Amino acid sequence: MNRKFRIAAIVALAAFGYAGVAAAGNPAQGREKSKPCAACHGDTGMSSAADFPRLAGQHADYLERALREYKSGVRKNPVMAGQVTSLTPADMADLAAFYASQQGLTTRR
Amino acid sequence: MSIRAIRIAAAVAFVALAPGALAQPQGNADAGSKKASMCQGCHGVEGYRIAYPAVYAVPRLGGQHPQYIVAALQAYKRGERPYATMRSIAASLSDQDMADLAAYYGQGAQRSAMAK
């Protein structure tokens, strides 16, 4: 391993560590795990019921953080609090990756 | 005033006021676009990430259900969501502001996604 590569690797590691980025989720795994979510959020995360947010096309790291916040209780919603109790960090990352990979929400400019 | 008259007056008042108390203001997307300047600094920049308390992307709002956007803003206002910046912004918004902003951001889902 040459010196430049080593430095680049250290910088990359530091950057990821700072960002608090968990291991990237697997969208295919997330699709399998999303079956219970579909009842409210729709098959691809494009919910048709106005009470339930659309998730399709949302940023993965935002979705993952929201799930973690529901689980820790700092984000309060009785329905989601019940849903996240059994989710592992890997489940959350997979679900987030799946919904982020779908078409739907956009950045409104 | 007889008991009967009071009862009737109470019933009339209840019928007249109850729907008004429950009704949410109607949102206007044009009005929302004029109120969105403070939102767009973050939500209008594709891939924009906040740096504190952690680094993560601010959510995409284009095409979200307006009713859900209002519910989210109300939850911030009540302190049921943790992000401090959005708490203070939501606290500064009236119900009409929320409805207008929600109507504005509710537009803009990808067409291909809407067909599904």
C-alpha cells in the first residue's frame, strides 16, 4: 500500500466517522423487510393516505435517523413507536435504502 | 332564561362552533411559495446536509402529503420532534402559514411515481 493511498484511506475513514454514517443499507433486503410498512406507507413508499408520509425517494440517512429517533423516543408517535421496537440498526439501514431507491419525493426548488 | 332555553342555546352554540373548532385553514400553494424563503435555504437545496447535532440530509418535501406536512410542523411546535431549528421555526408559524407551506410543498412528486 503506498503512502498516498494510506492517507486517503485515513481521511475517508475520518470523514465517515464524523458523519456518523452507518453501514449502507441493502435495498433488496429492505424491500423484503418493508412488507409490514406497506399497509400504511404503500408498496413502494408512495402512500395514498394523507395521514401517512410518503417515503419513496426520501434521503436514506434522513429515514434512518427518523427510525432511530422513534426507537429512542425523542421523536414521539404512538404508531411508529410500536413499529420500530423490533428493528435492528441493520433493518433500519435496509429499509431506508429501499425507500430511498424508489421514485417519489423531490426537492422542490 | 328558562332551563329549556339555556339547553337550546347551548345546543345551537355547540353545533355552530364545533365544526369551526375542528376545521383546518385551507392551504394556498401560491401563498406558500411566498412564505417558503426561510425553508428553501435548506429544503430547496438538493442533498443539503445539516451539520448539527449530526450530519444527515434534510428531508425532501416535494410531493409529500400536505396533511402530513402540517402534522409534522404541529409536532415540532409541540416539541414531539427533537430538531431544535425546526421547533423554533414551527413555533413562529400560524395555522394558515402551515397550510400554505404544506400546499406548496405537496406539489412536485415525480409523475412516474404517481402512476403507481
